[in-house]
Amino acid sequence: MAKINEFLRKMIEKGASDLHLCSSLPPKIRVHGQLEPLEGEPPIPADLMLQYMEEICPKPKWEWYLSNLDCDFAHEIRGLARFRVNYMNNHFGPGTVMRVIPTKILSIEDLKMPPILYDICQNERGLVLVTGPTGSGKSTTLAAMMDYINDHQDKHIITIEDPIEFVHPNKHSIIVQREIGTDADTFGSALHGAMRADPDIILVGEMRDQETIALALTCASMGMLVFGTLHTSNAPKTIDRVIDSFPSEQQPQIRAMLAQSLTAVISQLLCRTANGKGRIAALEILLKTEALPATIREGAIASIRSIIEQSSGMGMMSMDNCLRKLLMAGTITTLEAYMKSANKAEFEKLLTPEDLKAIRG
């Protein structure tokens, strides 16, 4: 058995989500958001790390890694799990981070997400952005939404991913999953192809550059429903990120396209539960209203916070309000709510002396 597969089996036994391997350091795993050593494993020298990494890497991806010192792919241990893999190089030498992809696609209900996500899935057209930092569960949320559509609607869905994570069976919908590097060279070329394939829905695994963002906006304005991800922490920053991806002379046109097509922004953070045995998502949700298009066109991004606060009856919520609800329900601790909040002054008054001691180290 490949050595990395041994590490992955131990990781699964411990209930961890990620495996971190770095040359000259012992393996570590992330359990409920916290990094801890993989028990009984010594540091791995750089030459041995390369050997371990090559054992499980497809040959084309390995050649790419040797040339670029960075690559992404999916790895599967049959009967156990699939993993999203990133190979990189750093000061100490080669290394990798591997994240487990659950075999079962969790539902919106399983994830304890608000019912408004079902309504977002009913849209026929527009742009839906799921945002958050790396490791915040964006892919899991999108998989749940795609699975709901697959269960209830007759749609042609094209996903463009790097790599493919959750594998969707065809149910009511036809789902075509394309992987960058295997089925297409870039997100841009894959989107160009998708536009000609009569899709109802396109999922873009990562809107990482100007070309991809522009094409996603174009698809949404053409009447398709487009889901995409960005590494932003809330709705106002998401809108700024889309617009700021373009040079100033193009920004008025992008504002107009975004104002026309933006249907929803779902921003999320993962919080450690109060019992320390799991994690739960805290969400900020922005939906399209009569006021939102004009707000985007005029660049009044500061007003978006007011739109969210005044529209909770529609299903919108701010991140801090969601954190407050989780705290009041006893789902998360005061310290966790404080650490994840935007307005820390609101939560600081609830902290205990022990919490303050933990913050100050």
C-alpha cells in the first residue's frame, strides 16, 4: 500500500478532514478545525516525501508538478473515500494537503442550512455566488444544492471543476462533470464550450481570474443559471471582488452586468461546535431585491449591509446575526462567535475572563 494511503486511512479513522504533509515535519491532521499530529509518525525527509507523492499521482499530473511545483487532482481509495489533493513546494521542500470528500452528498437539511437555499435553487437564470475562505465548506454547500436540483428538476447541468470532488449520478437532471487538466485546459475554455452545449445550469468550481468571471457573467446574462465560488468573506466584499477584477475602464460595464444578473450571495464560515465534536456553517445571505441592481450600478456597496439587515423577512441574514442565533441556541461558544464576527465589540461584552485569557494567549 502507498504510504500516503496509510496516512489517509489513519486520518479517516480519527474523523479528520485534512492531511498535511510537509518535508522535514511529522504528518498532521485537522480534526474539527484543529491541527494535531498524526500519532506515531516521524518527520518525513524531502526525498522520501517526493517518493510518497509520486506513488499516488497520475503521471501527467506528476510531470506537471515537477515543472510547475504545484498541482491539483482528485485521489480515490476504493471502498474508503475520495480526496482533493494539492501538491506544492515550500521552504522545506515538497509537500501536500489532502482533504476528504464525503462519499455521500449531504443534503441542505443534513447541513442544517436555512430553507432559503431551496428557493435559490428554483431560479431559472442569474448568478449565484457561494463564498468563503478555503476550507469553509463551499464545495459541500454547492454539492447539496446541485443534488437538490438533481432530485427535483429536469435540467442539463454542466460542472467545471479542478478537480472533480463530489460525483453526481444522473437522476431527474443530466449532469456533465468536466475536470480542468483532463477534460479542458482552463476554466475559460471549458466555459466557452459549455455555452454551446445547451446548458440550463453551469457550476464553475472557482472563479479565479478575470476571463472566468467575465464568461460567468455573460452566461448568466444569456439566461443560464450560473453557480460560482469566490474566496471572499461577506456579500459586500464579494461584489467588490468581482468588480475590482477588471480594469477601471471596464468596471461600469461589469457593474451593469452584475446588477442585472446577481441573484444571490451565500457567504459562509465554519464554526467549531460548543461540544467540540463537529463544525457548523454560519451564513450571510444576500438576495436580489428591487434596490440591489441600482445599488450595484451606482457603486454604493456600503448600502448592501442595510439591504441585508432590512430584509430578514425575505430570508436574508448577516453573518453576525447568524452567529448570534447559533450562540443563543447553544450551538457555538461565545469565544467562537467573537472570533468569527465582523463587529467584535458586540460579542466582546459577552466574553468570560477565561475567553479573554484565551484570546490574549
